Amino acid sequence: MSSRICFAVSLLTILTFLADEMPCSAQRETLSLPSAVPSRLGERETAKPIVVAELVEQLRTADVEERGKIIQQLSDTEQNIVPALVRAMDDPDPLVKSGVAEVLGNLTDAAVPAIPGLIEMMNDGRRAIVPESRLVLPYSSPTTTISLLPSPANGLERRIPPTPPENPENLLRITAIIALGKIGLPARTLATPPLTQALQDPDPWVKLHATWALSEIGASIPLLPHWLEALQHPDPNLRRSAAEVFRDSRSLLRKVLGAEANASTTVSLLSVLKDEDYTVRNAASEALELLGTGALPGLVQALKASEPIVRLEAAKLLGNLGGAAQSAVPDLVALLEDTGRYVPPTSNRYGLSIPSLPRLRPLPSFFPGTDQYPPDPDNPDQLVRVNAAIALGKLGDRSAIPALTTALKENNPWMQLATGWALLRLGQTQGLPVVGRLVQYPNSSIQREALSQLEGYGSQSMPYILPYYKARLESTDDNERNGAIIGIGKFGAAALDLVPKLRAMLVSNKKDSPGYAATILGQIARDTAVAWQNGSLSANQRQQAIAEFTKVLNIMQAPKARFNREPIERVRNALTTLRGVTP
């Protein structure tokens, strides 16, 4: 009894102490971090209160790694910490001001009360130079995407803004501009005038950020010339940053392009196609593709450009326009004899080697009789005439057939693949022998492209594909060998001559091959029985099938055999059908 009394007194003492401490604690601004163990009351999680003022104070001396953690903690909170952050913006320390501004930007439209302070911060010309961490690269303005959390004001998910441009010198005024852009539409009224004025700033980075921010807040002023200026700036870092923000599919700079583009826009973008930085070129290419037929006259003219890269990209973009680009057919036909190619630089702006990598393509999934066109072939050598041939196939103009047939005779295997593919798209099969022979070409990338293209020829391609798979049944590469087994199964009864090879796999010790072979033999047996019932199997083939599948069934049903029931049943049922009455 006395122990219970002591426990009660102790508990009362603790509660009294906490009650005395509450008024003091309540005066301190706090935020919450997620607890490791969720609460069972409803679906909310308990959290340990952390003092906002203490986190902000740590920004004064935090290194890159610590600073990133503090900013992420403040950004992730569900609590309304904006009033405290607005007050913290009055701090003269540039590391505090920049860190707080980054958090406010991450809070997006919840940070509306901070807009006047951020506008004032646009006049601060200082830099936030953060101490380095031993484990992290030198600090730059973070672009980490924060998790979706409920907004404290309305319970809705926070908007995730697109990636802003880089801030290489960590300028405070640029940090403020980024935050205004992330806040978005609510900043439109107050921020449009100062951001518009920033477009005239002598610093090109300030101008680029102002352009980006004005697009994000929905400002109704011309912005496209400013983005194009940055995309063609002498500074390669600025060009790349301008390209990266446009390539973000969430960027409202794409809206700006659609609203303001004209004939001169196409000319500017075509000139950017000559840039040595592939990111910049890709941004220009994406912009031209978004312009659609609006860029058609300029693209046709670009087919005669002196630079191979411009002709190469123009041909590709015209092909993507399809039938709408019929006016380009004569010039594309002329390019079938173009010997130009684009040779990319061997290093990027960081001095790193850029190897030429082939496009990865999965092994073909062959289904005889399908009407699906195989994907357009690759062009790893960046040959202008290859892109021209592919474009002609996509445009669908049959007047190009004679020129493509002539180009099919070229010795270059990539040109053979491109012209064969284009002819196939135009309903012509004269490329089959040429493409069929390429499955034996010593280059594995060309083999895979040829296999992919042969899908489009249906059953006509079997004399080329089956020998290819047959040879790979002997491969020591497990993936190649088992892929060949699977590929053979898709030919059904036409693969009857390869049943002895597959039967031998049933008793092999090659990895996974017995199981794959059993499954495929079951499929071939089923398809062969169906072919007999349909009258598409000769009497000799029937006898061959009975003899071969009887041997297969004996192996599958051997005393120590361990095969799945389904392929055994398929072989057994197929033999029952094949031994029945002649249809």
C-alpha cells in the first residue's frame, strides 16, 4: 500500500513540474518532426517539439550538410512556422537570410506573408558563402524536392514547383527571386513589378531567374526573348541552366513558348542546335517539337544548313511531324545521299569523357501476323542520311519508295536498317533479305535492331530468325541461350524442326534452360495440334510431331524428372489430338 502511495506522490510531483513549465515553453515557437512510431489515435503521428528559433540560429554556423538538414526539417513541418520565418528574415546574417528564404520557397503558397520581405531581399547584393562539409561538395542553392505534406492553411497538398535555375554564386537576391517563383501565383500582384525590373539587371543569372520566376507566378509580360537570350549566352553554364529549367516538364516556360513563339523563335532555336552541350541542344529540339507545324517552314529550310547536326535534328523533327510534313519529302529524299555526320565533343564542360553509347533495346517479342510496326532504328553514328530515311518512313509518302529502294543497296548497316524500316512502313518488303542477313552481323547492336525490325515482316522473317535462335541455343551466356528458347516458342508449329534441340535442353545442366525448354515445348506442342486441326499441317509434319513429342513426353514423365504439370499436360493433350482422326 505504501509503495502505491509513493508512486502517486511522485506522479503528482512530475505533473506539477510540467504544469509550471508550460507557460514558459508555450512562448517559444515550435515545429514537429515525425515520430518513429505512429500514434494509434486516428491516423496522425506524434512528434517531438523542436524550437524554430534554435534551428534558425544554427544556420549562422552550420556547414553544407548540417544546413541542408535544417532546411529540410523546417520545410517538412506541418506547423505554421511562416510568422517566425518572416521575423527571422530581419536578421542581418546572410546565411540566416538565405536559409530562411529557401525554406519559405519550399513552403510555396503557405509563405504568402513573406512576399514583401522577399521583395525587399531582392535588393540585397551579398552572397551566402556556406562552410564546406568534408563529405559534401561546395554549397549551391539546393533544388531538393520536398515531400508532399498538408498545407497548414487549407489541408491541401503543397504544390511542388519545378526546378529553378542554378545560383552559382549564392546571391541573396537570387535566392529571394527563387522563393517568389516557388510561391507561384499568389505572388503575382506584388512580385511582378520588381521581377520585371530585374529583367534589366546586368547580371545574366539574375535575368534568367527573373524570367523563370515571372513565368511561375503567371505574369503577363513577354518572357520568351529573355529565355532565348539565356539559351544563347556565351556562358556555357548559363546556357545549360536555361536549358535544364525548360526541360523540366512542370516548367511554365513551356506555356510562355506556346504563347509567344513566332517565326523568329524557330530561327533562334535552330541556331541553338549547334551547341556543343547536348542538354542545350535537347532543350532546343524539345522546344521545336512543341511548336509542331509552326516550326515546319524553318525545319524544311534547316535541311540545307551547313552544319550536319542541324540537318540531322531537322530531319528527325520533321519525321516526328508525320504526314503534316509532306512538303519536306523532296529535301529529305535529297538527304539520302548526304554523307555528313555529327561528331560530338569527347568531353563536356566539366572535362569528363562522354562515351558514345548505343540505345538499349530489349530482345524482340515476336508474334507472327501482328500489324504493329517495330520501333524506328537507332542512329549511333549520327548519320544525316539515316535520319532522313527514317523521316521518310514516318511521313508515309510513297513517292519516296524508289529513292529508298536505291539507298537500301548501301553497304552501311545502319543505313540498310533505316531504309528497310522506312520501306516496311510504306508497305514494301524488299528490305527483308537485307535486314534478314544483318542478324548475323558481328555487331550485337545491329543484330538486335535487325531482330526488332524483322518482327514487322511476320512469318516471312522465319527463315532468318529461326537460324539465329538455333545458333544461340549453344551459347554459354545464360540470358542469351534462354532468350533464344523463349523466342523459338513464339513461332509455334513453324519451330517443329527445332524440337530435338529443345528436347536436349530438358536433360541439360545449363542454368534455367530445362524449365524454359519444357514450357516452350508445351507451347509448340499445343500450337502444332491446333495447326493440325486447322488443316495447316501436312501429313509428314504430323508424323514428325508425333515422333518428336512422344520423346519429349517420355523425358518429362521419367521417374526422377521434376517438370511443372502444365507443359506435361500440353504435350500429352497435343499427342492425343495428333493421333486422332484426320481432320
